[in-house]
Amino acid sequence: MRFRHDPPNVHASISRSVPEALRRVAGLIGALVLGACAPGGRPPDALLRQAWEDYRNSEFALATQTFRALQASQPAGAEIAVEALYGEASCWNHRRSGRNIAKAVALYDALLDQHPDSPLAPWAALDRVRTRHLAPADQDIDFPQLIQDYAALERRYPGTPAAADAFLYRIRLAVSLADAAQAAVLATEIEAHLAAHPEEPYRSPLLKILAEAHHKRGAEDRRLASLVGALESREDDPSTPFFERSTAYWEIAYAAEFDAGDFALARKFHRLLLEEFPNDDRAFAAEKALARMDRVEADVRAGRMPPADRIAPSPQ
């Protein structure tokens, strides 16, 4: 587990605003309560669990109060105190109303300086970089520097889940900025990583990024293989309608027809779209594509040049 109580990563939420003075008083009172916790009271572990529950529910003021009280009441370096420090940083980082990146970064730095060997240190280091990757919209983002920082985190914490996240973010940025030659190098790196990590939990998104790298270097057959692999290795959540497969079907079919000239694969995925998503907005376009490929093949067999009006519109 990443945490004692496994909190989610919340980047968008609404919280109540509490003046700083009141928060400090509440933290002091909370510390006194925790310090004098009677056998019938709530133990620190239960309070930590409650703080993360408040965090999940976007009650960041309440969560911050409890995290601070726990830090004040626990021995320096205690596991609960370190997690509470990370929790307070997470509150300032992930709240929407009243987000304070400077406070979050200061708390991440404190954790890294005071507890460099903590299991939470890699996550604090990653979240510190992410504060610049997910910067406010009015701030410029230095993407080349982010790539270097993610790479440094991978080297500093090899084999950790935080390093795996950093690899994904770095590769995503690097491929998006790459030219054809750089894309070829990155494609080799992704393929080597996947070969060395057969149980890679991010296999599907990495294969999707690999497909983009192959597209940039003009290797359309390998792009198609990566797109199909990304679809086959994807874990779908039936309770989340945003993760349906029609867009993946359309993307593969379109790339197969126009970029790779693989009509057999294009037909397969257009038909899957029609069978599984007959009411999709692209269903009519899929029907037209199937008819268009039939006509193009008929023209080619007859020695005729297919007319220019048989070019499909851009993928939706």
C-alpha cells in the first residue's frame, strides 16, 4: 500500500476557507486532545484514518487540522507523524479553493529533508515535481526541465511505484516533444522497458505512447500493433462510461485504412464499432468507410485510379 490508509490523489476539489489563526488554534487544541487521549478516546491511528477520509471528501480544512494535530502529538519521526506531514502537504496541493503550492512544496521539502528514508519520500519527491507539471493556467511550464526532473527521480528511487509514475510522465512529455529521430530512440526505450517489466501496470498507456512514437518516425505497421496492444491490455471499468472502446476502435480503423493501408484491420475495427456501438456518432462514418474500401479495392482490381472524393474526413 502507498499509505497506511490509502488516500486517493485528488487534484480538483472544493474546500471551506478557514482563517490561518483559527486553524492554528484548532491545531493546538487538537494536539492537546490527542496528547491526553484517554483509553476510551480515539487513538492516533483512527484519527489518521479520519483525516484521510476528510481528504477524500474534500474537507481539506478538517483534514489539515487533524494532520497538524497528529504531527504535534506524535514523537518526531514516528510513522504516523510523517504520514500526517505528507497528508497536510497533499491538502494544500490538491485543493482547488485555496490551493497553496508554496506551502505544499515547503512541506514536501520538510519531509524529504527530515525523513529521506521514509517510504513516503519518493511520493513527496514526485508530488513536488507534479506541482510544476500541474501548474496554474497562468504560469508557463518548462517541459524540458520537467523531463529532466522526472528522470532524476527515476534514478533516485529506482524500483519504486513513484519511479514508475515518473517514467510514464517523462515518456509522455518526451514523445510529445520529439522529432522523428528522437521518437525512434524513445520507442526503443519504451519497448525495452516493457520487455523488462512483463507485469507493468501501465502497459496500456505506455503502448499508446509507443504508438505515437512509431507514428512520428513513420513506422505505421508498428504503430498499429501498439494501438491494438494498448486496447487489448487496457483494463475497462464498466461503471465509468468515459472508458468505452468506440474511440479506440475508430482510431485503429482510421489509422489502418489511411496510414498503413491495412484494409483487413480497418474493416475489423469498423465492424466492431458498428456491432458494439450502433448508436455511436461515428457509426454512419464507419458504414461509409466499409463501402469506400470495397469501392477502392474494386477500382484497383480493375486497374482504375480511385477517385479523390473517396478520402475520408479527419478522425473524430
